Amino acid sequence: MNFIAQALNLSKSAAGRLEERNILRKAFVRHPFFADIEEAFRFEKKFGQYEEGTIVIKAKDSLKVFRGFPKIRRALLLDPTIKKHFGDREVVLEEKMNGYNVRIVKVGDNLYAITRRGLICPYTTEKARTLIDDEFFRDYPDYMLCCEAVGRASPYVPTDVYGIETLEFFLFDVREGKTNQPVTIDEKKEIAEKYGFRLAEILETVSSDDVARIKEVVEKLNKNRREGVVFKDREMVLNPLKYTTSYANQSDLRYAFRFFGEYGRDFMLSRVIREAFQSFEFEEGEEDFNQRCLRLGRAILEPMIESIRECKRGEMVCEESELVFESPDVLELFKLHMKLLGVDFRIEVLDGGRVKLKRIMRSTSDRIRGILQGSTWR
Amino acid sequence: MNFIAQALNLSKSAAGRLEERNILRKAFVRHPFFADIEEAFRFEKKFGQYEEGTIVIKAKDSLKVFRGFPKIRRALLLDPTIKKHFGDREVVLEEKMNGYNVRIVKVGDNLYAITRRGLICPYTTEKARTLIDDEFFRDYPDYMLCCEAVGRASPYVPTDVYGIETLEFFLFDVREGKTNQPVTIDEKKEIAEKYGFRLAEILETVSSDDVARIKEVVEKLNKNRREGVVFKDREMVLNPLKYTTSYANQSDLRYAFRFFGEYGRDFMLSRVIREAFQSFEFEEGEEDFNQRCLRLGRAILEPMIESIRECKRGEMVCEESELVFESPDVLELFKLHMKLLGVDFRIEVLDGGRVKLKRIMRSTSDRIRGILQGSTWR
């Protein structure tokens, strides 16, 4: 682990603490597809200034640090939170897309895609090498393209909402790997234009007290089954804030309650708290409020009952997605990657490089099966 | 603490472990109203065979042990759980009432009421001394009357459902204090008749596979806004099981979400899991299912929004109840008791011995206030 202390410029005592706290984890599966990388470790937790998901890579001829993507705090009320946070600065509203966060970087001769937790994902890396022009990295060798990976062919967050059959990258931040320093919104736009990246849509630029306009944007996104907004300081000096639509809160709940054995209680409570504050702030009429309550009740009960029915039929509760691989080698590597993640899964190979990935939700399945067989509950 | 080891007949090493694990807590506030008791400690957790809530009392001339009321496991599905648990034995359906569990015992010359956690509650003790004929204890000096304390004038679980303006006791178990051995259902009925105790209603005695009849009982209770059923072995050899109505699940949620800062995530998840299994088992039509979902959504959002509105008006979120004291001394003692419990409260004295008790829910209030002032959320 010597190279980590060296890459991060840690003092001896800091390096000792890092070891003691035991927060370093393997970040990749060694494989010719990852030819440029000799070793790589990720931070499972925050350590000092280094965010969870920070990765340190020992390449053939260099050491690289890519910082974890910072947590974005949330506004539960638009008013007065946006004003309080941004003061007199211009606020840019960007669409918050529903996919998974990846940092695309260059190491040696190739691109690599790093997930939120700091793992190098073979599937996403393959897509990045196909879809992303690496010209950008000649000019910005140590930068990260922070993108949302979105579409139906997603191993982590499959979604139909955007009409994307496979997987695409939407750029939302450009950051220096070692410092996590972002470029301004205007620079990001220039970069996207120059190198041909798709941007997460910039919806508006507003004054921080124009809550009426912000509400309109949120309501429109909600109607279109979109996830929400990230509010950004145009200069990227202040940290961003996020805000989600009712559609997103409720579809998160739908997901969590289908796999209630796996997904945390915290997860559930936080979503209904969002709904309550939104309902309070948007001052909806009785009819709209009833609709929200009905949707909420359904988002909770329907997926649970669906899972119970599956177990009743003798099936395991699974999350399914369909992926498309360019190369069979990468598929094999991806299986090893899923094992590294500790995921319990089955893969069915279809035609044309397509595979069906089933993540087995054992905790939910086991609990339901026990109850169906007459077990009591504490 | 020597008297505890002596009362429980603990070996030296067991006594050492008890000390080490630090699970003994003060069980009462010393006061002339509790004249018979010199010292009393309760078990905050299970220890060996001793249930959480077990209390050991040093009286003037004796040592007394009253075991904690055993946890009753729950059926999430009636079929096949009841059959699996009770096999060929006769199953007695008792109404599970919505109040708080107290064990009424005699120590020295007086009655004492012990709450679930093992505290001697002055308010409940005062009511027990007024309402319970202590003749029973001449015949059964070391037994406990396990009762549900129910009514509007309840410091812990105030309810209107039973039409009881003050507080009444409903006997559901008679147990030997030291062994926790219950008497049979038939003996309990005889005791209630002989000494004039009100029983928690015995609704039916059924065969363990008569799920259709059990469902009818549950549905009727649900319509009458009742809490649920406790299933008991007529001989009280097997442990009881419990099952709650949708009304109870949802009113629990209503309570928990009003005080979402205080009440555990576990609490919430378990209630919706009950609703899901019940909806699955009762095979309701679409209309009924939608009604259940709407009620569930409302049970979650309405109380949260109510709490937000209260904070918006500058109030603290509180739980209110109205109590009636026979003696001003007991009121003073009750205040000390609430402090021992760590409850943040205000008391307003009304007329005729009545007081208004407000429990202040600081965590919920503080979190909401922060958000109303523009704080962000993790």
C-alpha cells in the first residue's frame, strides 16, 4: 500500500491511521482489459479530505488519484433553502438524471469508468471506450468527466424513462481528479461543445429567490417522470443542492419496498419525509393531496405484494436488466466484477451480445418464504 | 445490589455478569406513596431467563421478583401460521386492546402497578389502588394481574376508541411473579368472576385451522376500530401469538409519522410489512385495495404535514393527554417519575384533579424547524 501514501502525500502518521481504520478496498479485477492498471484501491469511507469512493491507481508509469464524487446536500423546501444557500449568486438549474454516477478518466492508453463507490466497472468502461472521444484527455489529462450513465441496458439503475435502449453518458461536471476542483458551468458547456459530449440538460438560470419559476420547472419534470433538479452556482464556487420530484420519491419507494429485506429503513423514511415537505410547500388542493396519498400507498404496498406473490409461486425475488456486451471477454470480466461487489446474480446469455442479468434479492426472498411457511415475526 | 442476587438466587459468577452488563436501572422514585418499598431495580434488557422489564423489589420484610411480561410473537399470515403454531390444540381468541401493559402486584400492604419496562408508575398505581379489589392477593400473594390500562386519561397511550373517559384495567393474564407461569384460560375466567375483574374480551374458541372464522373476527374488529387479537392456547402451555387489524397498523403509522424524529425506522417498516401481508392474504378486490392504499398514504403524510404546520406556527410538536389525579401528592410524584423516564414534558393543572400532560417531541420539532429555516438535508 506504499503507493497510496505516496500518491496522497500522506505523512507517516496519516498513513498509519489510514491502515488502522481499514477503509481501503480492492477497486478492480486484474484483467488484460484493464491493461494500464497494476493496482487500485478505493476508499470505502471518507478519510480526511478524501471522499468515500476516492480511488488511487498505480499505473505502469504513474500514480493517479481520482477523488470520490462529493455528496450533494438536499433542499427539502425550496423556500427559503435556495435563497439561504446561494444568496445573491446566479443559480443554474440542471436536470438531475436517474442513472448511475460514473467518473470517466484516462489511465495510460485507455479510458476507465469508475462508479460512485470507486470501483472500475468493466461494462461501463467498455461503453465509455465506445462512446467517449478521448481527445478531451489530451488537453485535460488528469481530469474526470463526471457523467450519469443512463438507459435501459444498465446493470445498476435500468430505466425506460429517457427512451434510451442501451446506455448513454450525460456529462454534468468536469473536475480535476486530484483536487476535485470543478470547472465553471460556462467552461463545462464549452468543453461539451468542443469534444462532443452530451450534457445533462441545463434547464434555466434563475435568481435564487425566484421560487415560483423553480416550482414550475419541478412540476414540469414531475409530469415527464423525471428525477429532479441540481441547483448549481454558475461559478461552481458554492456546493450544489439537489431536489427531487414526487415521481422520483415514489419510484424510489416502489423500488425499496419490492426489496424491503435489502433496502434500509433510512431509505424509506427519507423518501416520505421529502413527500411531506413537498406537499406542504406546494400547497396542493384536496384532490391533488388525495392523489399523492393514493400514489404513496400504492408505491409501498404494490411492490411488496408483488414480491410476496413471486415467492408464493416458488420464485426468488430478483432485479432484472438486459445488458449488451461488445466483447465476450468483458462479459467474463463483468461476472468477476459482480462477485467482487458481493452481488448474488445469474446471467443468461441471449443473442447478439445481449445478456439478461438477474440480481437475486436473498434477504427479501428468505424473509417472505419463512412467513409463507408459517414463521412468526418478532 | 446484594438483594438482587439473593432474590434471584444468582451464583457469584452470574451476579458478576449482571453487574458487568450494566442492565439494572432504578425502577421507582422513593416516596411515602410507595411506603412498602425500600429499593427496586428493573432489567433494561433480557438477562438469562429474566425478561426485559423484570423488577426486583426489596420490601420492608421480604424480597419480591416480578418477571417482565413476555414478548408475544406475531403472525403476519393467519394461514398457515396459526395451524403451525397451535397444531391440534384449542385456540382462544382474545381481544388485544390498545392501551399500556401493566402488572398489578401487592407488596407489603399496598398495590403497585408496574409498566412494561419495569417501572412502578405512580399514576397507574393510584388507579389500581382505587379500582382493583386486593382480596385476590390474600389468595395469590405472589401473583401478578397482567392488565391492559385503557382509556382517555392515559399518560402513555390515550385513546377514545373504547368510550372510557378515565382509565380502566382489563385483565388478560394471571401469572406467578417469580416464574412467569400463567394460569389457564378457564382459571383466569374463574378468578375474574370471583374477584370482580374485567377481562379483555374472550371472543371465540376455535380450531387452529378455522382461518375463515378467524378472518371474520379480525374483520369485525377492524370495522370497530379495534387493535387486534391475541391467540392463546386454552391450557396456556404454548406461547400466545398476536395479530393486528389494518386499523391498528395504520393508526400506529399515524402516530409514528407525527413524531417521525422520535420513532424508529423499524417501527414504520414493520407496520407496512403487516399491511402488505394482510392485503395479500385477505385477497381484497381492487376497490378495497385502493382504499387501503389511500388510507396508508394518508396515515403517513397527514400527520407529518400536521407537525410541519405546527412548527410553522411557532409551536413545538407535542403529544397531549388529560389525566385525573386523586391526590396532589401523587401528581408531584408523577412529575418526578416522568423525569426518571427522561420525558420532556409540561403539566398544566386544570380543575377537579385534572391535569393536561404535554410530552414535547424535541427531535421532530428541531428537525422541522431547521428545514423551515432553510437547512439542507443529508
